[in-house]
Amino acid sequence: MTNEELLKEIIELKKEVQELKGIKKTIPKIPTFAFSKITENELKSMVDIRENFKDETIFDEWLENDIIVSEETENFLMELLKKNAKFIFSYNEDDLKIYFLAPIFNKVDFFSYEDEVRAFYENVLTYETDKFIFKGRVDFMFAKGLKRSENPYFFIQEFKKGEEFANPRPQLLAEMISAVELNKTTTIRGAFIIGKDWYFVILEKLGIDKYQYFLSEAFNSTKIEELKGIYRNLKFVKNEIIQMVRQEKEKFSNI
């Protein structure tokens, strides 16, 4: 190859590189939203999601369940309140988790070796589309898997002292949307916590990037009767999910 031919080839290669750079610049960057920071406006800019105020029976099966709280469990919850009720507003996030929330979760017992499900804390979850990406660490997730999470079934978000620290509702909804899409299902349950108050949530998929959600009234965790209700509601979800996992396992074993 002569020097002139070599120079010509170099010039052509430079042109190709410049063209590729130009193409790369024109490709729009997909917006990424962290669960811990996403706002209600940001969530609504990516998907069509609305609260349903009309269906007053949607929570009946869940929040009016017939689970019995034993005397031992009631005494446990009363002792938990005796130690922590006065400090819930002053606890930082880690204090709230360790002193008050973790004992409740452990009492519900979100762990089953037999069914290969357990609770995951600060677990990474990612949902990607051609329009947006939801990702981040999830406070609490009950999911299939023991060493690593597979299918997420239930979320609790966010261990905040108050809403001024960041609104946990859109954060929870983004997680629930991600789970519905990753699991290829149409409905999922969740809950979020603001200080002493617990809110339970049901999300339903209506179509492509279209969802509705239902929000319960607040449960005051510093009142023993309402704390017992929270415990029953968590127990109901755990039992329901384990039953679903067993049915799926039985279905595949018969194929």
C-alpha cells in the first residue's frame, strides 16, 4: 500500500468514527429514577397511574381477615409498645427499624425454607423499558429465593419518621409497578410507613404502562388494637403468598 492509499484510508476511517460519534450523540438517554428519590410527578410523567377512590370493598378480604392474634403475640406487641411508643417520633431510620419494626417482621416470620421465600432488606431491584428505568435498593421485600431474590411479591416502604423526609408513596408504587412487570402479573400488595402510621396499598395493572392503586386508611402503630391489625394484615399477606408459591410449585410438578 502506497503512502497516498494509506492516508486516504486513514481519512475514511476518521470520517466513519465521526459519523458514529454523531449517531451516538443523537440517541436519547433513557431517564433513570431511583426508588428512594422518585417523586409523584416523575412517576406520573412515565406511566399512567391513578388512585381509585370508588371501590370500597377492595380491602375487605385483606384488612378484615379472620386471623387470630394469640395471647402470647398480644403480650409481645404490648411489651414492644411499652418500650418504643414514646420514641417512634424521635427514632432515626435505623433505630425505628431495629427497635420496633424488625421485631414485628420477625414475629410474623417472613422466612420459609420449605417454600424458598424470605424477606430481603436493602435489596437491589431494576426494571427497564425503552422509555425509563426504575432501580435502587428496596427497604423490605418478601420474595421467592433464599440466597438471592427472584420474584418479588410484597413490599414495605419506607421507614421514615415523617413525610417531610421524602414521600414514600410514589417510591412504593414504583417498586410495585416494577414487580408486576417483572413477574408478568396484574396485581400486587404493599405498605408504606410514615412515623407511627401504616398505609396498605393494592396496585393493579390496567394496560400498557397504565395502573390504578387503592390506599387504605392509616393504622396507628402506637395503639395496641391497630398494631394487632397491622400484625394480622402482614400475617395474611405472608400466608397468601406462601399458598400461591405452593400452588405454583404443585402445578409445575404435575407437568
